Amino acid sequence: MTPRELIGEAEVPGGPPLRLFRRGGDFMIVLERNELMSTRMHGSEVALGTMACDRLASHKAPHLLIGGYGMGYTLRAVLGRLAANARVTVAELVPGIIDWARGPMAAVTNGCLDDPRVTLTMGDVAATMAQATAAYDAILLDVDNGPDGLTRAANDGIYSHRGLADARTALRPGGVLAIWSAAPDTAFGRQLERAGFAVETVPVRARENGKGATHIIWFATKR
């Protein structure tokens, strides 16, 4: 087996560092012993983008907020579905993630951060949502492991009552909050409903070929 090669390390505010590995032509972002994402398994990240866009068919010139760039699969999926008059704001907390995207992973990134529809904001997506009122047609969150935080304790606030209220305020009428999770969480689905959303829970496979682990995406429409 080809050994993993450590490419770099990125500091996470309030949490342990992330490490980027390469094995052959594949990349992996790892937190301690947990593989958070890889180029081998990104089907659910793509689904987060495409399925959110499918729910915006009636929105003209939509503005989307993506929380967490990761490896850019959600962003590239969104750009592939949206028209030229759409806008996408990407909020990324970890500068090293963007350094990797523009450096060793440039071939994977494929220039998506330089698309004229994209605005990159460095900082916590929670702060971006808290400062916005009726600004976005959709908010896509792929932050941490979902509501069951892993990367940093502060991420739990995104999925709290206050965090969901901020997301709802930041959405336009009929806007969609799409949340990726590594595992089901029935209680969180109910929490979304109590926060004023109509909720659809969709299981998706980790791989684009329909195989791999099952992840969850909540599509919560602002009532």
C-alpha cells in the first residue's frame, strides 16, 4: 500500500490542528485520528450543493452562503448548477484550508475560488449569519461533523437555538438552510422545526457512486 505523506498542518482557532495528507493522487484532511474529508469520498458534499440548488428553482439571481470550504466539492457543485447572475459567499474559518486549496490541491480546486460569482470571507460562518438579515436564499453548512461537534467546541453554537435563529434571520422568505451531518440526529431535526423551519431529512451516500457510509442532510425551509 502506498504510504500517506504529510503535506501540511493548519491551525484551527479554539481547536486542535488539521493535517493534510496525500496518498498517491488522493488527499485527506485529518483531525487527530479522524479523517474528516477526502477526495475519495465526497458524494454527500456534492449532494449538499446540488440538492440545495434544486430547491431554489423559483429564486431569481440567488445568493448562497456556504459555511466551510473543506475541499471545495460543495462550492463546485453549486457553481455547476447556478446561473451567471447568482452569488456565492464562502465563509472559511481556517486560513490553512484556503492555502491548501490554492497550493497542493490546486488541481482539485480547479479555480472555483476565482469564479466571479464567488466571494471568500475568512472567519466564522456563525458571525456572518449573525450580522445578516434576509441576505441569503440558501445557507449551506458543512461545519465540523454536524450537530455533534468534533473539530472545536465553539462550533456547537452554530447548531444551538441562538445559532439557528441567526440562520433563520439571515435567510430570505422561503430560503433554505441545508446542514450536512455524518450521522442521524432525530432530536436536532425537531430542534429545526421548533426554530421555525419546515424540515426534510435526506440520507445520502458518502461516495458519488452510491456506496460508502450514509450521511444526513437536513433541508430546512424558512416558514
